[in-house]
Amino acid sequence: MKFIIALITPFILFGANSEPSNTAHPSAEEWKLAKNKNGVVVFTRQAEGSKIKEFQAIVKIKTSMAALQKMIENAEGYVNWQPNISNSKTIKKINENESYIYYAMDVPWPIQNRDIVVSRKKTNMKSGEVLYRLKSKPDYIDQKEKYIRIRDAHGFWKLTPQSGGLIKVVYQSYGDPAGSIPTGVINMFIVDGPYKTMLNLKNKLEE
């Protein structure tokens, strides 16, 4: 079932504890703890108006804001730490704070490969936090023949400096992989993808 993780991970926030109330997809349901391991915490909840769940993953990393932002903004490097992404790149840089990103996911037969175009907008807050908002833009480039284009995905990354040289990273996303994959199967594997993404990010930055 690793192909399900591949479809969910790249899309692919805040409702648990003291987190801000911004959401990637409106929902009245409370966040539920799904995994807490190796310093990575993952919550899930049912997204309003959808049978698919959204996730919220949190980790604290001992690194600099500059190094962390470099990792997130370097789309070409996503293949090195986001599971199962076969191709990722910046297709257009609008300005220093806005870009269009392309991801491709090659998954085992008989599931057809997926791809997605995402608008990524960066906001530097007065508090020192940095927010990257993500939203799918399915018609920004022509659809490729071998891929099913993901049309509905949105979320964000939020980086918050902490004491002791730590940075709290929150990654939340809702994504509908489209096609004929059963919703129940998608929801079964929605935790491992973001968990591995955050653990890989932590390990690379703390090397």
C-alpha cells in the first residue's frame, strides 16, 4: 500500500492545543492524535464536505530559520526528503515570495501516476514566524498524458522560532488524489506519509 502514501504525502493546521485557528480545509471536527514517534506528532480529522481526512504534522528541529526555509523553497530537492516524489521543480517564480511548483508521483501498477501544480505563497510575520500557503492550480500548465492531475489540494507550512535554537514546524494538508482509489484506503494511509516527510526533514537538518 506504499502507493497510497505516495499520493497523499505532498499535499498534501491548527486546532489542537494552542495552535492558530487557520485551516487548510474547513472542518468542525476536532483533531485526533494519530501518531507520536521520534519527535514527530501527527493529527488527523475529517474535512468538512469531504470523505477524505486532512492531516496536521508537527516537529521541532534544532536548526536555523535560513536553513529550514532553504529546504522548503528548494523544490528541486523535494525528491531527497519527501517520500515517493519522482520529480519536483519550480515551474515559475513570480517574485521572492510566490512560486508555482510541480510534483510528479510514479506509483506501482495498476494505480495511475499522479501529478500536481501548487501555488506557494510565503508570508514573513512580524512575530518572526514564516508561513507558506499551498494551493493546487490544476490548469496552470497542460496536463501530462501519463498522469492524473490532482485538482483539489491545499494546506501550509508554518515555521515558528522557539527557545534553545529550536524551530517548530507545522505542516498541514488536505488532498484528494482523484481517480478511483477508495476513500477508506486513502484515509488508512494518511498518517505515514507526513510522518516520514517530517522525520526526513528533521534528520537532514540536524545532520
